[in-house]
Amino acid sequence: MKKIWIIGAAGLLVLFLVWSVVSIYPEWLWFTNLDFSPVFWTMLAAKFGFGFLIWFLLILIITINLVLARRLSPGPRPVMLFRDERGEASQMGLSGGTLNVLFMALILILSFVIASKGSANWDMVLRYLYQQDFGHGDPIFGRDVGFYVFSLPFWMMVRDGLMILFVFGGLITIVWYLKEGSLQIIGDVIQGEGKPPALPKIAVAPGVKKHLVFLAGIIVLLLAWGYYLKVFGLLYSTQGPAFGASYTDVHFRIWAYWALFFASLLFAVLLFVDLFRPRAKLLWISGGIWVGLILVLSNLLPMAVQKFVVKPNELAKETPYIAYNLDYTRKAYNLDDIDEVGFWVDNKLTEEEIKNEEATIQNIRIWDERPLLQTYRQIQSMRLYYDFNNVDVDRYHINRQYRQVMLSARELMINQLPPQANTWVNRHLIFTHGYGLVANPVNEVTSEGLPRLFIKDLPPSSDVGLQVDRPEIYYGEKTDQYVLVKTKTKEFDFPKGDKNVYTFYEGEGGVPITSFLRRLLFSIEFMDPQIFFTTYLTPESRIMYNRRIHKRVATIAPFLDYDRDPYLVLSGGKLYWILDAYATSDMYPYSQRSSAPFNNRRLNYIRNSVKVVVDAYHGKVSFYVIDDKDPIAKTYKKIFPDLFKPFKDMPEDLKKHVRYPKDLFDIQARTYTRYHMRDVQVFYNQEDLWQIPDELYGEQRQRMEPYYIIIKLPGEEKEEFLVILPFTPSKKDNMIGWLAARSDLPHYGTLAVFKLPKEKLVYGPMQIEARIDQQTEISREFSLWSQRGSRVIRGNLLAIPICNSFIYVEPIYLEAKQEEREPTAGAPAQRGIFGKSRTGGQAAYPGRQRPKTAALPELKRVVVALGNRLAMKETLDRAIFSVLGEEVALPRPTPSPTAPGGEETGLGARALKRYNEALDRLQQGDWAGYGKKLEELKGLLKEMAGKTENKE
């Protein structure tokens, strides 16, 4: 029987080693392909080294205890733990040796589980070893903040880990003594009917008692260490009116924890002395006093101090500690560098001001991401296997103008292939990549209510000079499956009419899969034998995996936190993804904790220290440190010197597309709603509490989200790309200020808050929404549209600061009401991409809901509000005309060259626009305006005729 157990244990060990090789080797190849093998070995050594250390300590503790137990155990006694002499284990056919083997196997398994759990903290160990100072200390103990961010979490982890190891070792020892009969429970725990309740007696041999008392002494020592660490942990207290150590914590709990620290040390010494001079009575009295001190000093007395000393004079007592919270929270969230500027609002725009704000007017966004994404899917997906994940906002220089652009990558959704085409070859060898992108300016609309596309179609074409030379997307937001490239079969590139265009991968992405061993290992890794048996592979073949952006960067640097939205960038004709990475901590002293939207964890320190760039074709990943002052980033840079690059090494064109991330801005804005108050009494009373306003989207009320705009900040000479968000007072709807973060170099990361005058009413977003609802003509038109099989979508409301005014802009979309479309009897079979029919009622969209009627949101109206004036018109220009109350010539973007005949086409569009404007003037009874538009139309027609004659 023992041989069988030994053979089984050896087999398990071999399987564990094989599994380690199978899982580690492909990962090492992947890191090596990206030139990050030093990063891999550092993380691997830290994980396995720390895990092995935990396992070794646990086995050492258990081994020492079991060796002592064997020596101290006097052997079985007449009264046994089990009810019969042979024991229940013997009745099951288990001998003493087999029981010992099972016992040791259980120890090994549990020790591996504990060690693997503990190895997940490898990052904390390295941060402790390579920590960098913050340069300023805490206000209570004067220790550098780095001690709290790096050292304190490490020592708390060590203390908690040792406690787990010794408690686990103690439990194993007790089980051993029970098994051997050296520790016996005499009597029934559950009393029989009619018998008085009585606790069972525990019989312990003298040597066993000493052993258990020694273990108890060790655990008490660890508890003493815990009280020492709790002294510093008071800086994260939540007992006072603000986060951090309060009056009671500083004036009582600190000394209480020190007292408990020394009391625990003294009790541990008494336990150790009891090993040589047993005094049971003294030990029980000391233990009772120790427990009593814990109850009194940890709970009862602090509650009494708080209730009778602090509460009656709370503001006076807590003032310095609230000030600490204000100061350190602002530092941790980088709010102390926010410039606070007064912003006077008069809502009087002149023609000269409009001309001076040309770039802002040209870049007012009237396209929302959600309806625009749906429109992209309707008009630019081209095939059922293409999809757009989300819409990104960025800026480009087009025709020497600074334009805000919305764009989205056309990615491949392999699960949308029809059933008969959903083969292994198609999924992993042929359909390998997405293709191209769609882009449009934020404020241009066609006559059909659709966006004017700067980049469109397959292959991508552009009439504004945005050339796409490498449109293939092998790495993106939806690239979940592994693919094999450079095989014997061609890869699908893009559809062209009734035929398809095919290609071969020419890049450097993926791991070479040439040898027999690699094919076998990757077959095991992906649980797919086809990789091993396929005949399509060549000596140049490569396997691409970890292709999804978030998973790719998190595999390389799991110690960073990442923004939820990687955004696409077109640079030099190639496609890149930029993802913002954060250095975070929840151990910054006195800083208020908040929830992070990107990982659902708590934090109280955050910096956008790293910009990650991923090549969509080659898959190369670069980590650029943009905040070299952040101590956490400096620590990681010291740990992984081969991972990070200085920001100056980023290509210049990519630098033009870095933007301040929304997730970080949202966290800072939410924190600033409270921490803009610097006066302690004002903060204590929450007198000037702000909030992020709500808006209406569709028919739902929702919290307003930060949005990107191009404006000229007060006092600046040129327009910039910013992310902004307005504020309103708590439980009120009027606007009180707005926060802006700059994205353009060299001012990247600079934040400013513009405070509005409190004595003057400035409408907030929900007040504008209410005024739209109260406008009878607008309300009537909404109701009329809703009765005609359409759905009105009220887009995001944007507050655009221009000079000393706020222009509110809200786009209005119309969308056909979506209904389920049932298959029509006798309808012709649909054709798949390979010409094969889908019969038998098979769904054309496997794994998705049945298709609905094509709903194509169209931009039909734009609402503009300025002060007390509000208008809804067909175009943004006309809406602004109406609220300005005068005919102001709005600056328009320079027309872009088109195909041959483009000049006539541009003139024709302008002539048609003048004709429509003339009709509008006629309907309004504006005869003067009607005549003026006819004269402008006449001039355009003459210009077109002259150009035609010259060409002839």
C-alpha cells in the first residue's frame, strides 16, 4: 500500500512539473518575442521565490512541530478519542501507516494552496525592496509617505502571513496529538436527554501542554506585533469626521495600542516562562487581564472618550485632523496643483468674438458616441463578421486646421461567421484580423442626417489626406482568439464586391511555431490538438495570442492599473492603440479613499504615470513614463529597467495624440466636489458641497460624464484639446463652476477650475433640459415624431465655454422603432460569404439575438441655448444664429478636395445649402433674408458656370 501511495505522489509531482513547463515555456516565448524576457524572469523569480519561501517556512514550522509532537507524545491512553479500541480508521481498512501518508498528503496539498495564494503578493515584496521616498512625511509620526505606501503593507502582510502559518501549524499539531491520543476529549459535547449540560474535559499530557503553550506564546507575540502596526494604521481611521487619525485616535488609541503591545509582550513572556516554571493559576489570571485590557482599551474607553470628550466639542477637537485630511487628500489626487480662476458669465457673444473663436465653433461636437456607433455598424460594417466596439475622440490637423475627430476600428468578430463557415481553419488561419477604421468630424452632417466620413469603406479611403497605409488590425479590443499566420493558406484581408482580397502577414507579431516541441506545447496550452496535427504550418509560421489590448498589457505589467478605454490613433499611415496606465495605492496616509471605475477596488492615491502604445499590426508594446516624479512609477522603473522608456522617446506624431484620461479625470472631479473646500469649518459643515450634474439621454436621467472639446482657455492665445466637466451646488441645478484638464503638450496634465459668480444665476444642464421640455414647439415636435414609428433620442448635453458665455448644445436624433423581424415564409435562402445557403432556419448570427429592423439614427435637429435664449433648428449654424439674435457669419471649415470635379461638387453643395436657406427664409416670412440668399445663390451659380466654361 505504501508503494502505491509513493508512486501516486511521484506521479503527481511529475504532472506538476510538466504543467509548469507547459504553462511557463509559451509565456516565456511570448515575452521574448516582445523583447521583455528580463521582465518575465523578474516576475517569475519573484512569484516562485516568494511562494517557495512561504511553502518552505510552512513546511519547516509543521515539520518542527510534528517532530516535537512525536517526541513529546506519550502514546495512546486507555481513553481514546474514537469510540472503539481499533478506531474508525481501522474499520475503513486504513492502517496507521496509510493514515500517516494521507495526513502528510493533506499537509502538502494545503501548504501548496497557501503558498500559491501568498505568492500573489510578489509585487508587494519587490515594491518594499526597491521603494522610493515621496519626499514628505505624515503629520503625526513624521515618517516619509513611502513608509506607508511600501513598507507598512509589506510588514502587515508578513505579520498576517506568519499568523496564518503558525495557526495552521498549530492546528496540524493538535490534529496529530488527537490522532495519537496524547490530546483527548473526554465526555460528550452534546448532552443526552435529561442530563445536565456540561463541557467535555480535555486531557493533555504534560509535554504536550508545554508544546501548545509555546505555540500560544508565538501567536501572542504576533498579536503584539499587530498592535504595533495598528499604531500606524490609525492614519487610515474612519472613526472621525474625516478620513485619517482623529482626536481620539491620536490622544488615546495610539497610547492604548502601545499599552496592548507591551501587555501582549509581557503575556507572551509569561507563557514562555510557564514552560520551565509552570504556574497555571498565574497564567489564567494573566490571560484574563490581557483579554480584559483588549476589550477595555480597544473598544470601551475609546467609545467613552469619543462620546464624552470629543462629541461636545467636535469641531474644536478635530480641526487640525480635518486640515490634515484636506491637505493629504489634495496631494494624493493631485488636486493641490489645480489653478482656481474666476469666470465671469455675461452670455453676450458678438460677431467679433465668434470670429476669434473659430476653432471652437468648428469643433462643437453634435455627434454622440452611442448613436454614432450604431450608425457606423449600419453603414460601414460591410459584412456581418465586422463590428465596431466603441467610438474614440481625438484631434488631428486636417487642411492646416485643428479638428476634433471621432473614429472607430473595424474589428473582426469571428463568432459572427455563419455556421457552415465557422470551421477551425477559418477561425484560426483565414479570418485573422480586422481591417481599417471609420472617422468623421464631430460636427459635420450630410443632408440625410448622417455623419460626413473623413475615412470610410474598404480599403480605407479619405478625402482629407488621412492616409491609411497599414489598415490590418491583428491586435485590438475584440481580438480574443489565437490565430496562426504565415501559413500555407492565404488570410482573408477585406471583401471587394463579390470577391474577397487575400494576403499574407508580413509583420513581426506572434511566436514562431516551427519545432515539434512547440507545436505540442501550444496544443496543450490551448487545449487544441489541431495545432499539432494541421498540415498548413510552414517553417515561418507564427502563433498570435494575448491579442486583446487590455489582456496584452496586463500580462506584461500586471502591477499597473489600466484605463477602461484604449483609443485608436492613426499616425504615419499606421494604426496604434494608446492605453493609459495608472500607479495607484490605497495606503496614502490621511487621504480619503474612493472607488476606481477600472478595477472596482478602493484607492486613495493615483497618478497617470505611464502611456502604453500597442502597434495594431506588429503587436509591439511600449511603456512610456510620462510622470517621472511619481515615486511608485520610479519604484517600478527600478524593478523593471528594461520595461519602461522615457516619454521623450515616444515618436513625435504619437505625442500629439496623448490625451488626459477620462477615468482619472472622473475620479479627480468626484473628489474635488468635496475637497475644493479648504476652510476646515466650511468642510466640516459641508456648506459649499458641489456635485456632478445630471443630464437627460434619450428618456433617462443620468450623471453627466466628462467630455473632450477644443476651446481657447481664458488668457490663452490658441485653442487646446481639453476634457471638461461642469459642477453644480449640492441638490441644486444651477452651474457653479467647471473643471478642465489640458491634453496638449507642453501643458499636458495641467488642471484648472473656473469658478462662476455665486451672485449670478448660470443655468446648469438639468435646467436647460427642463427649458427644452417646457418649450411648446419643441415638445410638440417630439410628440409628433414619436407617433410616426420613430424614437426621439436626446443626445449628450454639452456646455461649451466661449469667451464669457456658455453655449449649451444638445443633438436630437431620430431612430426607427426596433421590432423583431420574423423569417418570412417562402423567403429565399440567405447566402453566406462563400455562396453557401443557410437552410433549415439557421440563424445568420450565431450566438446573438435575432436581427431587428435596421435602425439608423439620423441627426435631425440641434438645440442650442445661450442665457435665456433657446432654439432648435435643423443645423448647428441655424440654431446658433437664432440664439444670437442677429445674422452672424459663422466660420466654417475649409472645404476639402475631393475626386475630379471636386470644386464643382463643393460649389454645388454650397448652392444647394443657399437654396434650402432661402426656402427657410420664405417660410418664415423673412423677405429680406430670402432675397439675400437668392443673391448668394446666384453668385455661386455664376461661379460654377464660369469654371465649366473654362474647362470646356
